[in-house]
Amino acid sequence: MEPTSAPPKPKPADKPKPKPGDKGIEQEEGKLQTGKGRLGTLTNPETYENVPGHVIPIIENEFVDFEGEANEFLDGNTPEDQFIGFRLKQGVYGQRQPGVQMVRVKLPFGGVTPEQMDAFADAVETYAPLNKGHITTRQNIQIHHIPLNQMVHMLRDLAPSGLSSREGCGNTVRNVTGDPWAGVAKDEIFDPTRYAGAYTRYFVRHPTTQLMPRKIKTSFTGSDADRAMSGIHDIAMLSRIRDGVKGFEIRVGGGTSIMPRVAPTIYDFVEADNGDFLKHAEAILRVYDRQAWLRPNRARARIKVLVDKVGIDEVRRMVDDELKGDWVNERDFTIDHLVVDADEEASLTDPLPATGSPNGDRTEFDRYLEANVQPQRQDGFYTVEVKVVRGDLTPEQFRGLGQIMRDYTGGFARMTVQQNIVLRWVREESLYDVWKRLGDLGLDDVGPRRITDVVSCPGTDSCKMGITSSMGLNQAIQERVESMNITDPLTREIHIKMSGCPNGCSQHHIANIGFYGASLKVGGKTIPAYVPHLAGKYTDGDTIYGTRLKSRLPARRVPDAVERWIRLYESDREEGENFNEFVERVGTARMEEEVKELTMPVEFSLDTMQMFIDWQRSDPYKVERGEGECAV
């Protein structure tokens, strides 16, 4: 008789997911969730302009209120915890340095005008002691180290150009990000810019979104290449066309930080021009806002936690039920009054006459054209991606870029999630002059979105939650990879990112090589350190979170680890194998083995003293970390 194997044990049934209302998933029943009210009334004093860059309405009374509340706090009449909530909604965030603040100015979908670049230059020059503004990975501009009693003056100075920091912080709808190539990309389904502007205007100052369980990050993209990184967002809108009708696929529940999740699709298609995308978004936010069980632990209160707990199908059912409510008939979801319709091509003026040409050796110019310049879908026009080292711009660079925009782009540019700037509508005959002008500003570096374009958050330069000097490590790694003179095309495609803590403001989870700040105890002393992630991805429409290694590297040895991994990849890879494919094939254990020596403990001595001092610091390292204000 033939031997037989025992029948396989049946798989245990999946544990049923809890339902809203179950213990531990309590809903805030009967919560009042009103709309914004009629435009031009006391409850909604906003007015809209169809002017490029003027997306978020400016309300003078908010400056009056801010000044009054700030003075009350400074005079000791308002408790700090009460003032923080007010301050955050104005986009003003506390720093680790006492007595100064950071302001986060929102640039919806990254759009910026020459007048706004001039306004940033003036503000930085007047108020910022470090003489720089910082492009963030969410297409904002942050300005640091501003005394509270000066903040209202800076906000007022920025306002005439259309710049607003309203709800740049807090548990609100944060800056709405978008593809910087929207409207000019060859692979676009349709340009989502006008809808991103409508979404921004609809939800800023919306009563339901002023104190949600946590913040909401939204993106719009018009291409399946997904240059807006939909997968890491709380709400993502992706352009779709069905039977000739424009609409959006909506994804919900992405996010990085301590519980990284890729946003799943909640709706395959929701119409755009009839405002259904706004209606569905508000229904999602109303459901989320009533999740009382999320509020006690703000560190685990993002909408991804709801999706993870009950599942996307249950969230869809909740939203479908919400859409049957009476509130729908009380709203105006039409978008004609909300959109900013700027016909960029029709607004173009003649550029300055060409003043130069690449006579003789074209090597450097041709390298720049290959790495930084792309043809638009409109014949004869190009985008120029300006690489901004660590996202920092001086007043001279802000002004210089603004003038280049006036002279060559019709005034149109957008910040990117890689902390760079895309100049749009540059004519072919102007490319050489733009390159030379950028060189005069120190902004002609080759290779945005390449291995030398390292991304980081401010870390302990300013952030209360920072553990390590991520900006210092950024510079050290950039210098290291530049010294390696990497010419191999596949190696140059590697993306490197680092955050000063596990929260992931640099988006280190989705880098090919990513790091987050940590520490190591050695005897009675502490060493700044980093935990690596390998083989993340955010390009070509994919969102993949990298694998966290078991290694913990002293901060001073991280550039050595990066070089070892790159050298290993170049020497041992198979033909045409990219970095992520290589890591998957050889395994993370092999990558850990390659840097094992670098993780070895360091005994404190005169010879090793630098190991106990963080990058760009002079004092012995110690962990000094506060709480993030939005999660308090």
C-alpha cells in the first residue's frame, strides 16, 4: 500500500475584524459636524480670487487674533497647552530651542509665484537669524527660529503675495501636495491642479477639520507614475477617466512613521467636475472625526489605524452610510467658485532674448540637460528641475529664482517632495541662459532625484522630537557619495533619505537606503546612531516600505556603511539588476553582515571621542527629546 501523508490541517479562519461601536471602537454619536457656511458671511468671511498663488484666502482678523493670543500667552495669562492648539492652526510650531518658533507656509500642490519668492526672501532676511528658508517633503516652506512676538509681523508681510500658513500644523487638513509636472507631463491622464485647489479651499477653516483625532495629508496626481506618492497619504486622489468623464480613484489610510501602511483604494471612481470627490472626502473625514477611541492616544490616531483595525471594506460601508445623511443636502459641492483656473500657456510672455550659447565644450551643459531637463507635452517647452541641497534657500536664491521665473517661465514653478523646484515653460532657446543664471545662484547642481540628492528633515537643528542631527548626516553622506565619483547609471538611481527620529518626515521608509535617528548606550555614555531601512520605493507608481535591518550604526559610521553597500551592490549584482532587486536576491542578512564591523561598540577615549559627538555638533551627545505638539 502506498504511504500517504496526513491531510493538511485546515487554516484557521481569519479573526473577524471589529465593527464600529464594538468595545474599543467607540463612536462619538450625535457629534455636531457643521459646514463652513455661506461665503461672505460672519461665519465664513472668505473671498476667493482667481489669481495664481492666491489659493488660501487671507483673513486679516486672524492676524489680529494671533497677536492678541500671543500677547496674552507671553504675559502669562494663557496656559501653554491652551495656546498651543490655537498657535498650531496658524501654522506656527514650537522648536526645541526655547522662545522661538517655526512657521510652515503652505504651497498648495507646490505652486509658487515670483512675488511669493520675493516675499520669502524678504521674510527670511528680516526675521530668520539663520538666513534661510527650507523646502519640506510636503512642498511647504518652513522658516525657523522666529521669536513669537515677531511672528505676526512676518505672517502679515507674507500675506499680500497670497502666502498663508493657515492649518500648516495641527490636527487639520495639511498642505495638499501634487505632482510638480501636473499640466505639462506627457504621461498625464488629466491635470488635477484645479481640483487640488478646490479641495484646499473647501477644507481650510472647515469646522469638521479643525480638531480631528490627527492630521490629514492629501495628495493629487494625474499620472500612473504617481509622482505625488499616493501610497503614503491619508487621502489620495488619482486622476481617472471613465466613459469620457473625469474623476478620481480615492485611496485612504496610508502613512509612514511607527506603523507604515500603503493606502488601499476605497473608491475606484468618483466624479470630479460635479464635486463628488469633495463630498466623498468630507464623508471620509466626518467618519474619521467621530472615532472617539482614537483620541486618547494621539501617537496612534491616524486614519490608517482605523483602516487597519476594521478593514477598508468596513470603512467603505461606513462612508457609504455617511453619504446618506441629511448633511449632504446642506452642502454646496459645486466647484466652479472654488477652482483656481490659471491657463499657464496662455499667460506666457516673450522670454528675454538669448544672451549666450554653449560655444566650444558643451560637456557640462549637456550633463545638465540630460539630468535636470525634461520636454513638456507642449512642443518647444521644457521643465528645469533645480536641485536644492538639503532644501535650503537663502534670500539671494529666493529672489534670483523669482527673477528667473519672471524672465523665462511666465512666472510658473512648483516645489517638489524631493525638496527641489521645477521651473516650467522654459523655451528651448532659453535653456542655456537659465542654466547660467542658476549657476550664478549656486543652484546648477546636476542630478535631482539621484544618489547625490540626499533628503532629510531638520532633525535636532530645530525639531522637538529630533534624536539626531539628520541635516548633519545628510551633508556627510552627500559629500561621501560625491567623492566616490559614481557614474554607473543604475547606482545613480539610488535614493537616500534620513530622519532624525522614527516618525519619518524625510520619508526614509520608502528610500532605497533610509535611516532614522536613534541612540546607543556605551557604558555610562550615549552615542548618536541610526537604524537603516533598505529597498524602499516610491517611483513608477509603486509604494514599497523598506525592510528595517537589525543593525544599529553609530552616526559617524553611517557614511562608511552607505559606501560599503554601494560597493557591494556594484561588485556583486547581476546584469541590469537595480539596487532593490539586488537586496531582495542577496537578503538583508547579507547587507547586515557587510556592515557588522561598523556596529561594534566603541569604548570612550581620546581617539574615539568624535563617535560621541553628533554631526555638525561640538558638545558630547545626549538624547534630548520632547513631544510633538500635534500629538499632545
